[in-house]
Amino acid sequence: MNSRDKRSVLGGLFILIGILFLLDNLRILPVEIPYYFFTWQMVLVLIGIYQLLSGETNGGLFFIV
């Protein structure tokens, strides 16, 4: 996977997270999602996990820690 594809996936992830934030704030989601899934810390952990899975160990650990 080249860097352009990685950026596209990461951008899509940010858009998906933003949509989930919006739907939760508007009370449109039919299920109750725990509050800790919607924190900025969890976004950093998700970015770290994504980087670990794509082989970037140092960057992934930085975001998780």
C-alpha cells in the first residue's frame, strides 16, 4: 500500500468518526454508545492501532501511549 492509499484510508476514517460524532450528538443513532468511544483520546488510540497494523511501529506506539 503506497502513502497515497494510506492517507485516503486515514481520511475516510476521520470522516466516519465525524459522522458518528454528529449522529450521536443529534441522538439519531438507535443504540446507546458508551461515552468513552467518543473522546479525543480514543481517536488517537485508533490512529495508533491503524499505524501498528500498517507496519509503522514507532508512530503507532507514540499515538497509543
